[in-house]
Amino acid sequence: MASDRITSLIGLSELRKLAPGRKFRYIAIDVPSSALASRRPLIEKLIYPQATVMDLSIGTALFFGVEASGKTFSTFDAALEGSLSAILEEFPKIYSDFS
């Protein structure tokens, strides 16, 4: 699992603690490397004059994220809960830093 996915799931966990009555949707967007390669020049133009790796990473996430096309999980989806539980078990140090 990619580090950005792990971080986003930990963030979801934190949001759920802050707003326990709210229903969240988590949209997992997987971008094939061919799509990224073909769109990278456009993304680089859109983020100009910013040009760091971090700028490209954030720009790419926003570029593909606005389409909101991916696998959508409701707050209590079993697959999402399983992924979140596995992450929190595997990365207790990371999670405890946010608690």
C-alpha cells in the first residue's frame, strides 16, 4: 500500500474521532502509470512555477482527485475498515504520534 494511501486512511481515522456523528466517504483513486505519464506534462504546466517533487505530488493528487472517480467507501465499509485496522496495527508508532 502506498504511503499516501496509508496517510489518508490515518487522516480519515482522525476525522472520525473529531466528528463521530458525521458520515464520511473515502474515495480511493488508483492511477495507472500510463495515465500519469501521459498527463504529467499538463500537470507540470498547471503547477508552474512550482517545480519540486512535492509540488508535483500534490498537483497530481489534486489533478486526478477532482475527477472523484475511484472506489468509494462509506464510513463503515468492511473493506475500508479492514484496511484501516491493518494500518493501525502495523504502524502503531505513526498512529500514536497523532493521538
